[in-house]
Amino acid sequence: MSSIELLANRIIKDAVRNYASDIHIIPRRDDTLIQLRMANRLIPRMYLPKEECDRLISHFKFTASMDIGERRRPQSGALSHKVDGHYVGLRLSTLPANQKESLVIRILPQQNQIPSYQLSLFPNMSRKLTALLQHAHGLIIFTGPTGSGKTTTLYSLLNESIHKYQRNVITLEDPIEKENDFVLQVQVNEKAGITYSTGLKAILRHDPDIIMVGEIRDSETARIAVRAALTGHLVLSTMHTRDGKGAIYRLMEFGVSHLEIEQTLIAVTAQRIVELTCPFCKDSCSTYCYTSGRWKRASVFELLTGKALTAIFKEMNGERSSYYYKTLKEIIIKGIALGYIKESEFNRWVYDDEKT
């Protein structure tokens, strides 16, 4: 191995062993900064001579089949890497900066699928999410910011559906984040003519029971996803919206009619990953704590389904509804009150105009 290969392997190994979610390779005027995202913090890990930055990024781009000669445009790619006997997926994204090209690598563990009963901090919510898979057709949307665990939740639910209900599952992703031998996975490739919209049209002719669309990001994809849900398929997808209600308004912005949304939408979830308090230590864990060095995190969900969706549709039509549903803010407050979630998570996830 060359020195750059050894350095790249060392950086990845350090990130995986420290449960990091992202690696940032940032060129600067006098050196190169390597930092890791651990939970909600960026931790500097290494400083390299600036001349090694280009070689390191070129190595990662080459192994991910990206164009190493193109440094003026953003690029993305993906590859898998073996660390300590287990494979992890790496999703690469380059961005031209004022100094040189920068690189961020998202780490996607492949080997462990979260059991459905561990999806949420609150077991009752895990059961509700699993129950959604019993529907034969309709649209389920998962919302939340980048890194909130939407893809992990999707794959856990798909894995449950495959083994429990014996359904044919096809996914359309950009890129494929978690390889699964029981799922037919299609990679979006715009150069080859496979976009979200064209790929979704082709999948409809492939006899799927469940279709997972990586993201609804334009009006054409939204309309095809709704049409698939209307024609007897269960469609699961993601959006980047502030809360569950925002996904409904986003569908309307994409040109989906109010009636089509009412007929197809089964549920919308808004998800966040929150940092948990240590059950043994009052504040920061000591080096002797059993959980020291591990990021204690869990997912919380706002779930809109059934009567909650009906209440929102009534509000959108100018009618009043007396039905009450728990918002994400109230669920986080509940976790804090029970002593499960750190109080700092309230300030991180509850937006300014909602704070009281």
C-alpha cells in the first residue's frame, strides 16, 4: 500500500471506531484539517500538510469512480470499505472551495439492521411504525433534516416487511446507501438516463409490492409516487421538511391535488436523533463508565396518521377540528421530563418561534 492509501484507511478506521457519522476533509491556507462529526459536534482529529490534501481527496475520488480531473464542479460518489471485519458504506461529496476542493464522507454502517422494536425511544411508537406496513397500498413519507436517521428507519421497516409479509420490495436511491440482498436496489444515474422519474416509471412495470423512493425532490417524482400509490402499491419515501405537516404542503407545491393527497397519504413522520442522558452518571461520563466513548442516541418521532391527518385536512379546508395529536416538541419535552433525553436537545431541535 502507498502512504496515501494507508492514511485514508487510518482516517476511515478512526471514524468508524469512534462512531462518527461524517468525515470532513477541509483544505486551509497552511494545512489540511480532518474532523469527525460525532453526534452533533465536529471534533478535530488530524492536521495534515496542505500538499497532501489533493492526493488524499484524489485517492478517495478514484476509489469511488469519480472524475479525479474535475475540480471545478461538485461531485458525489459511493463505495464500501472493510473495517475490523465489517463493511461500511461511504458516501462521498466534493465541493470546490476558495482554497482547494473539500470532501465530506458520510459513513453508513452496513452490517447491523436496527430491529423494528428499537426504532424509537418510546416502544409504543415503534409498534405504530411497524403497523404501517400492513397497508397494501398508499404513501408513507418520512421527514427530517439530513442525518436524522430517515434511511435507517426506512431500511429497518423494509427488512421487517420482507421477512414478515413476504413482499417484493424495489428501491430507487441516489446513491444506494445500505446494500440488502433481499431488496432489488436501483441506482439513480442521470448520465444513463435513470432519473427518479424515469426509474420510478420502470419500477411500476416490475411487479413491486413496496416501492422505496430515496427522496421526493420534484413535481414529476411526486406525481408518479402518488400515482403508484393509487394503483395498488405501498410507496415509502423521504422529504426534507420541518415537521410532518410541512410534507403535506410540499406535496401541494409539487402539484399534487388535495384530493389525491387525501386518497393516498397513509402517514407522515417527522424524525430526530436525540442524545440521551447516561443512566449511571449525572453529567459527563467518566472514563470508567460502562457507556464511556459511546454516543448514546435514539430516535423520536412525530407521527401523523388516521385522525391526525383528517384533522390537518380539515384545517386546510378552513374547518375546525377538536382532535389533538402530539407534536415533535411535546415528545422531546416528554423525554426530557422522564430523564431520558438531555435538556440541551430542546434548544437544538425545537425552533425559536416554538420555544416557551
